[in-house]
Amino acid sequence: MFKWTLQMQIDNGQLDEDHRKLISIANRVLELNRPNRDVEEIKLVIRELYDYVKYHFSREENLMRELNYPEIADHHKKHQAIVADMNHYLTSSHHMNDILSNFRGLVDKWVINHIMEEDEKIRRFMESKPSASK
Ligand SMILES: [Fe+2]
């Protein structure tokens, strides 16, 4: 199972809540991927993950705008790459088996690594500007 850890804490607020929610949706996919799995049900939850990722990225980018975060363009590109990657995997439904066998690695890359490497930079930026961290 995927786990949200303190190392992933960014704002002690909305972003962390979103990240926790992404991890819990991804865990539902893992739970559903069992013997006699229902592929249609799994597809629905993967779709939910995809939709929530997009929703979350726009919220995160709004926050970056409010903060005048200097690396927003670069961060936006990284979000776009993740969405394109997800789109690629999720729209080729005949690759469901491949998706599921790689799912852990994909979520590590799409969610966990992104939080710990890219979103972590937002945390450091907020920390350097205490007045803007609210
Ligand atoms: Fe991000």
C-alpha cells in the first residue's frame, strides 16, 4: 500500500489533504487488483485518480500563482507531463494488464516522487517567505 508520510508534508493544509486523497484513491486500485478482479471497476477508480490529479494540479497551480512562486512555469510543465503520461496509459484500455502490473511504479512516479521532489520546493519557498505561507 502507498502511505502518506511526514516527509511529504508541504503546507499542513489543502495540498496535504489533496495528496492524502490521491494516495487513498491509488490504494483503492491496489485493493481492487486481486484474484477475480473486476476490470471495469478498476478502470473507474483509475479514472477517478486521473480526474483528481487534474483537479489537484489546478488547485496547486493557483496556490503557486498566489504565492508568486518563481518556478511555476517549470512546475506546470511537470504537471502536464504527468497528465500526458496518465492519459497515455489510461486511454489505452487494452493495456489494462500492463497498467496494473506497473501501477505501483507509475503512482510512485506520478504522485510520490513528484510530491517529494517538486512540491517540496514549494514548501521550501513558503518557508523562506513566512508571511505568504498562510
Ligand atoms: Fe505539483
